[in-house]
Amino acid sequence: MDPAPATPRWNLERPYLTGRFHQEAKSAAAAQAPGSKPFSLDSFSRGAGASTGSVIGSFAASVQELLVIDDLLSALVGIEGRYISIKRVHGKEGYVAFQIDSSMDLAFQERTRQIFPLCEDYVLVSQFVESRSHFKNGLVNHALAAALRAFLLDYQAMVAQLEHQFRLGRLSLQGLWFFCQRMMSSLNALAVLVEKATSNNTSGSATLNLLQSQAKAMGGDSAVRSLLEKMTEYASAAYLRMLERWVYEGVIDDPYGEFFIAENKSLQKESLTQDYDAKYWQQRYSLKEGIPSFLTNVAAIILTTGKYLNVMRECGHNVQVSLTNSKLMSFGSNHQYLECIKSAYDFASGELLTLMKDKYDLIGKLRSLKRYLLLDQGDFLVHFMDIAREELTKKPEEISAEKLQSLLDIALRSTAAASDPTHEELICCVERSSLLKKLATLKDLDCACPADKLAAADVDQSMQLSITGLETFCLSNKVQWPLSLVISRKALTKYQLIFRLLFHCKHVSRQLCSAWQIQQVFRSVKILGTPILRSSILCRSMLKFVNSLLHYLTFEVLEPNWHLMHDRLQTARSIDEVIQIHDFFLQKCLKECLLLSPELLVKIEKLKALCLQYATSIQLLMPSIEVTNSENKSKSGKSRSRTNKSQDRDQQLKLTSENVIMSESILKFEAAFNSELQSLAPTLSNSSHTEPYLTHLAQCILGVRIDQ
């Protein structure tokens, strides 16, 4: 907000132009004159009578009446008379009191004192008009001061008419009192108003609230109430213009900081795609304190309307408010302004939603995220995992993101994804920590376990020393404005958490499939109870667990929740509702994918770690058999008969199957896997009473139904 312009010096140094008492000017001049005595307003009186010491009581009653009427006509516009003086009220700056010569006839004194409140109210209101006309006091006070000035002009016209009657000899003191009756209550109500406004130093919405409360307090006097309502209408005109520009154009035109919506220009829309904790949408425009009482119930709607218009303007979209929208003319009791605000909100909301869906294809973008980050289309991933295996087995800090990106592009172009234009927006990312540690750093997730405890529970801390890109690889997506309002950095991070879980499950499943294929060379060995058979059974159990987990994540969680979100988006009426639906979808997916249940996630990660260790051991031990056979062949130098080769092979396989190290290793894996799998059942059972989705998980990976 730019600083308010300064009040011109001539408006301060020339009080005759501002309506101040000329005595005050004389007092200031006397105080500034070198060697002069300080001038006291309290001891000043005007005219020859004061200088000669004559008193009004020395005149006849008829003359006294004429003299007091003459002085009262001056006092009614804030000017001292010969026998009526003005004194400051000590302790109240700006307040004055009128006093009458005590020698005046008592009846005249009583009637004169009845008129003094009108004189004092005029002075109070006129001083408020002058002081609140300065730039720094804001547009609402300027408008109120202008309305009061117009009222005072009518009042001064009344005084001029009374003076004319007095000059014609048609005005008595009683007649003056009679004609002043009409203005007494009105000017007193305005004096009370400006007194409260001055003491509280109100401006903007506070002034409007004060006007409304004062109007309501005058319910018993329809004329005064009508006057205060008219003052409210005049004062609110400037505020209405600010409100109109906001709800019809999305522009804050508030030179003096009176509007109840603030703009934080330091927050830029680019932060939505860069900062996980970006507050652009919540804090770029926000409500301030001091909302006008008649706008309290619709303040949020007003804020949102302007925000929507701003988004469209940022997109270069020409926003044209429908001509059927009525202009905000007043905050009347008929509440027509509420209808105008609601109409403006409906227009802005519908226009922005149409823009997001049609021009920027919001639904298509969400479908693309489902296709790639939620692995709805998995053929490209299989090809990518094959060609990028060597790079992904490196430590995260040794992986080349550029190389991974080129391999991903190759995989996308050589699969069905090539026909999808959105595949070019995919980006490869490599995190530096495991999934559990990543979850521990995200403080805002509704996690059932403290972050430090979650990090401490990470699976097999020794494995973290040898973590590879297979555990930390994830995909991201380029998101442009204004889609970043819905798909922000925070939303993408949640997609990536789900992707990492799915990707690692796919990796574990592939490793187990490789181990299973290697073991097929032992199908001819049919010795029950041997380590080979036990290994085959264990491999099938592990594959069943991992594939069942993948089935649960894909078909029990992601697929139904995505379709539910898609259906709800079709009926959404605003971008805020779209954001809410999308955030709810992600939160529900995170929860049902166990990413917000540390105790269960740790057990799942342990089971996957055991599966990977087993698959790695099998792939290291089994191929050595074929290597030994090849070496024997090369040493013999002679071709053997098929029968002899078969006998040698069977003998070699039997020897290997009875190997003590291999036997102990398989038994160890079997015991550990079965133990972890069995410990999962009571954990699921304990939590299923509050989380029904865990029943489906137990049914998928354990094959049992947990009673709710």
C-alpha cells in the first residue's frame, strides 16, 4: 500500500479556509509573536462591550433579548458573540463549552442554555469534518465527512434564514428555540457518532460498523435513523467501489488499507510447483481483521470470488462479467448486495472451472498421473526396469539422472505409451533416503506415529548403508499453471510416495520370479523334504504375498478410489471443491496403502526385505551349479553320452541340494518369513475395528477374514 499523500500546508496554516475559529488563529499568532504574552481562549470575548466592561444586565429586557438572539445566531455556527463566550473543555481535546453573561435576565439565560447543546454539537461535527478530510484518514472517512459537510450546509442555510427573519424583526428568542427543535435531535445524533469515531479513531470498515450500530440504536426515532442510514449509504459508497472491483475484476483498489482483503505480493504462483509447504493459494489473498458486520457471513465468498478472477487473469483469460449482474449500489436492508455477490461468485467459479477442464484438460492430467505414477499402464515400466537395471542397482548418489531420463524416454517410445502425448511430461527422480525416512520428514501427514519413532523403525538399519536406486527411484511430472493449484508440489509428493511403494513391490516380484525360474532346473529332483523343494514352496509363498499385496494396492485401493474421485469431479462446482476432492483422494490412498500406518508399513517392508534377500541368495547360489558343469565339460575335452551327462547332472544337483549352507539358509529364510507373516495377522486384527479397509488387506495377503 502506497503512503497517503500529505495534507497541503496551506490547509493547516490558513485556518480561515478550514472553518476553525478565528480566535484560535489569533491565539496561535500571539503565541508565535516574539515577546508577546500567551493568549488565552478562555478569557477572550468579542466586541466593544467586553472591552468597556459593560454587561448585558444593564440593558432593558427587550434589548437583552435582541442582543442574545444576535449572539446566538453567531454561536449556532461556532462564532463567539459579545455576551456569549466559548471555552475549551479541559481533558477533552477539541471539545468546547458555550457560556453566557451571568448578568442576563434569568429567563433568557435558561432559554439560551437550552440552545447551547446545538451550538456545541455543530462545533464538534464541523471539527470532525475538517480533521477527517485529510488523505490519511481513508476513503470511508472522506465520504462520511463529505456527507456531514452537506448536512452542515443545510444547517447553515437554516441559520441564515433565521438571521434574515431576525433582521426583519420577526424572530423572538422563543421563536428561535422553536425553529431549532427540528435540528436538535439530528445534530445531536451526529455529534454522538463523531465523538465515538474520534475517540476510537475509526476508519474503513470500523466506521461503517459504527454507523450501522448507531442507526440501529435509533430505532425509536425514525427521522434520526433515516438520517444515519443515509450517512451510512454515503460513507459506504467508496467501500462499495472497492468491493465491486474485487468481485467483478479481482483487483484490490485500496490506497489507504481499508479493504478487508490483503494481498501478499511476496508469494508467487511458481512456489506451487517448487515448495512442498507452499501457501500461495491460502495466503496470497487473505482476510484481514475488521470485516464490516454486514459482510461477515459472505466474507469467504467475496475472497474466493476475487481469487478465481485473479487466476483467470494470470492465465491471460479475458474475464467479462455477465451483464445480468447488478452493480452494488448500497448495503440496504433488502440485502440485494448479497444476491449480487452470490451472482459474481457463481460466475467466477463456473468460468474458472470451465477454463481448467476445457482449455487445460484437468481430468486428462489427473488421468495421466494415474497412468504413470499409479502404474495403471505398466508395460513401459517393465521395459524400463529391464534396460535401467544396471543404473538402478547403483547407490543413489552415483546414479545419473540424465541417463535414467534417456532410458525412460526409450522405454516410453517403444511401448504403448508412445501414443500418449503426456508421456513427454514425465521426469525421473532419485531420492536420497528410504520410503520410511521420507515419510518421517513430511510433518503434515496424518501419521499415527511420531516422525522420530518412524525413522527409528526403518527396516534393517544395516541395509540403509547399501540402499540402491531401486529403493529410491520415483517419477515426477511437469505441471503448469493453473493446474498447479490442484496438482501442487505437495500433491505430487503424495503421488510419488505411492509410486515408490508400487515400484518396489514390482521389483520384489520380478526378483522372486527370477529366483523361481532359476529353480526350475531342479524339477527333476523329486526328493520330499529336501532344501530344494522347501525353497520352491517358500518362493511360491513369497510370490503370493507380494502379488497379493500388489493386487490389493491396485484393485482394492487405487482403482476404486480413483473412480470415486473422477465421478465426484464431474459434479464439482468450484476449484476449491476440486482441490478438496483431489486432496481427499490422495489422503485416502496414502492411508489405505498403509503409508500412514507405520506399524503395518514397517512389517510390510520387513517382509519385502526378506523376499529380496532370499531372491538374491537363490540367484547367487543356483547358477554356480551350471558353471561347475561347464567347467567339467571344458576340462574333459570329450563328448559324453546323453545318459552319462544326465547321471552326472543328477548327482551334482543332489549334492548341491544337500549342501548344509544352502539348507540352513533356506530354513532361516522360511522361519523368518513365516514368523513375520504370522505376526501381521494380530496387528491387522487389532486395527481393523477402526480401519475397515484392513479386512480386505488381510483377506488379500493372508487369505483370512478378520471379524470386524
